Amino acid sequence: MFATLTSKGQITLPKEIRVRLGLDAGSMLDFQLLEDNTITVRAVRPDARRVRGLLKSPHAIPPTVEQMDEGIAAHLRDKHAAASRRRKPPGR
């Protein structure tokens, strides 16, 4: 089976492979590059550990609007401070 690489480095897996591996949009694949430049790929099955932490404890207290505002302000201060440190002064 053949597939063509796009200019973005993407390929479309042939339907026979998608069906055999049970793949849909969003499926995760694990690629391995072997010493002889052979590429192997396997479907990664969802694991319950991957969703750990997505659901919050029913006993958790949600942050207040003030806490959220301060968190956003702190993030923006850090983001803009980092950006200003990366800027180079104009040459003379």
C-alpha cells in the first residue's frame, strides 16, 4: 500500500489500515523508527490514567471571581514581561 506525503508532512492512511487498526479521527498513533529506517506504527488505546484529573473533586471549592481575575492578571504580567525581555533594543 502507498500513501503520499503532503507539503505539511501529512499522510492519509489507507482505509484497509484504518479499518484493521480500528482508527477514527482523533485516534492516537505511536511511531517507532528502527535502526534500519523501518517505521512501525501502533494504535494507542485510551487508558483510564489519561483522564485522571479531568474531573474535579465534588468537595473542591471553586475559585472566586477575584481569584480568577488575579490569576489572569498574573498570567498576563508574566507573559508580557517575558515578551519584553526577548525584544532587542534598536541598533545604533
